[in-house]
Amino acid sequence: MSVAKVIEVSSSSEIGVEDAVRKGLLKVAETVKNIKGAWIAEQKVVTNADGSVATWHVNLRITFVVD
């Protein structure tokens, strides 16, 4: 029998959502083993004064199997 745990992390990028997800997963993978998947729970953007996107933010729920 396997037991899985879900953690929630926030990550951001000036490039885009995909880059924010990648950065979040890579950072978590430094200390967590057996990552099985992730989903975007929430996403938002911070804009510049001219309305362009300054930063993309995501909240990720990451699932991993507990040893």
C-alpha cells in the first residue's frame, strides 16, 4: 500500500506560467523525493503601470509518495 502526501507551494516567474511551474517543481525536488505530479491550484499575474504582465504567480499542489 502506498501513502501519498500533498503540499502546496507558491512560485513565480517573469517569463510565464510554465516557467513558474518548472521553478516550483525543481525547488521542491531539492528536498522531496518521489514526486508523482502537480496541479495548478491558482494562478495570477502582477501587472506594470502600462498593463503588461510583470510577474506570473502560481500556487501548486504537489503530490509525492511517502517512504
